[in-house]
Amino acid sequence: MSELLHEPTRRLETERCVLTPLSLADVDEHTAASGRREDAVRDTQLAAEHWRAHGFGHWSVRDLRNGAFVGVAELHFAGPGIEGISADEVEAGWWISESRHNEGLATEAMRAAIDDLWDRAEVDHVTAYVGGPNPPSRRVALKLGFVVRGLGTGRFGEPMTVYELPRVSDTGRNAAP
């Protein structure tokens, strides 16, 4: 597969992060940060396809100071197989390298990615799900303004909590701080 980059110059910058569309060029750094090559290959391939088809998608999250790959901010159509989230709903997800946990980077990166989504896509809400005991991800969801929508089941039958973030203002921005 050739390198697929949608809008290669697309770049979001926050106080501490730089976000660029996740691409096949990120496989090695994604692998190093996540420790899972299979996931890195799958994520980068799906991201490139989603960006090309829909104009938004997964973002690589890098440290603004040194450019180090620290994680991924995901925004994509959920697709089939998640009870509690429709296939045509936009799903958010995030992960940050374990060495950078508890710095607020996931919240910061996702806030920028979601703000960009409101500007680029005609969606009225974003969903997310958190499975198992995962207090850090639940805190990120709540900090971003997500509210619990209900219980659901993941693609592999795992129980999860489904969250929803509505688009609430005339500017397209969620009112969450």
C-alpha cells in the first residue's frame, strides 16, 4: 500500500502538543509508544483510509517541545459491532504512552481534535466508550464534557460505558471548559 496522507499539511497545535493526521509513516513510532506493532499497522492503515474518505480521522499526538510521538487522538465513524453506538456515529478514542500518563495530554489533544471536527464535519455529537475499570479514561471523557449515555457491549463482548458529547453552541464548539 502506498503512503496515503489526507491533507499532509494539516496540523493542530496546543499548549504542549502537535497533532497531525496519523499516517503509515507513523507505524514505527506508534509501535514504540504502544508496544504493539499489529495495532500500529492497523491503526495507521485505517486512519489513512478514513482521512481520505471522510476528511477527518485519527491524529498522531506529539510533544511540542521535542516532536516525540506520545499517542493517538481518534475520531472516526464507529462502524458495526458496538452495542450502544450506531455504526454511523463518530466515535472518539485516545491513548497516551504510559510514560506520559497523568499529564493531561489526552484531554488537551482530544479537545483540539474535537474542536477541529466541529469545524470540518456536520455531526451533532461524538460518542466514546470506556470498558472495564479505567478511571483515567473516564476522567478524560468527563473533562471533555462527555456525559454517560448508557451501558453497551464492545466488539468482543466486553461490557463498557457509552458516553456522548453533544455539539451545543452556535459556533460549533462544545461548551465544556
